Amino acid sequence: MLYLCVATTGYAQLFLNPSKTPDQYNYQHWSSDDRLPDNAVINLLQSRDGYIWFASYGGVTRFNGIEFYSYSSNTHPEIVNNSFTYVFEDLNGAIWAATSGNGIVSIKNEKVVAYSEEQGLSSNFAESFAQGSDSVLYVATSEGLVYKKDSIFTNDGLPPVLKDSHLICLTTDDKG
């Protein structure tokens, strides 16, 4: 089952365990001095292969525990602008990144593919992703929900309310 979050005032925040004090957590601090392209990380995830992926206004960055590698307009011409806000790993191991105004990007085996309104996104302001057990990839945008069908995105067959609502997050339950 796919769950939707509709924007009202802002993004949901994830919090640490309130019963723990900050000194009970181990952490490592990285910055642009360590070759992170931007000090403001907007979103991150650890992929199944162990990499940590960062979305920032400096691009999408992969970290292997030792060094950073950035996917940005400086390194990949498919990327038009570096304003990334969300990263997601699909069931096939591809990394999907949402941008603020330039659609979405997929990264798989070092191949970068960009998608925009020209490929069926309802808006180039993407917010988040979800994928059900049926392997369908959904994208929440500022102008509604779309899903990937072959090499394009569409909203065919979706309820009208989902086609033009500003969606900010998606998730699935244990049934997919």
C-alpha cells in the first residue's frame, strides 16, 4: 500500500531517541574541508551496498567511508543544477535523487540519467520517492504523483486528486 503526505507547512523531521543524551551517540563530522561539496546536507541514506549518499545543494555525493565522490553539473553534463533535496534507493539498487527545480536523476553503475517534465514528470520540483513490492517507482512532486512506466513517467490511472496535489513524501507499508 502506498501512503501519501500532503504538504501543509513544511517537511517532517526525524528525531533521535529522546531518552539518550548526545554523548551516548558516536558520530563523525564531515565538511567541505573533507571534499563534501556542500556543508548543508539536506538528506542522506545508506545504500544496501554500504555507501552513504548525501543530497545537498552541491550535488549528490557517495561516500565509501574514506573518500567522497560527487555527481554534479561539474562532473556529469546530464545534471543541470546541483540543488538536490532527497535520495532514495530502489529495489534494483539504483539511486534516485530529487532536485529543486530540475526533475530527478537516477544513478546506477556510474550511469547518470536525468528526467524532467519532458519525460512525464508533473513538475520539475520533486519531493520524494517510494517503490512498492510490485517494483513500480512513484515520485511525489509539487504538482502531483507520477509513476515510472518503461522509460517515462505518467499519472495515467491515478485518482484526479493525486494528479495535482503538492505531495511531499511517500512511503509503503509491509505489503508493498
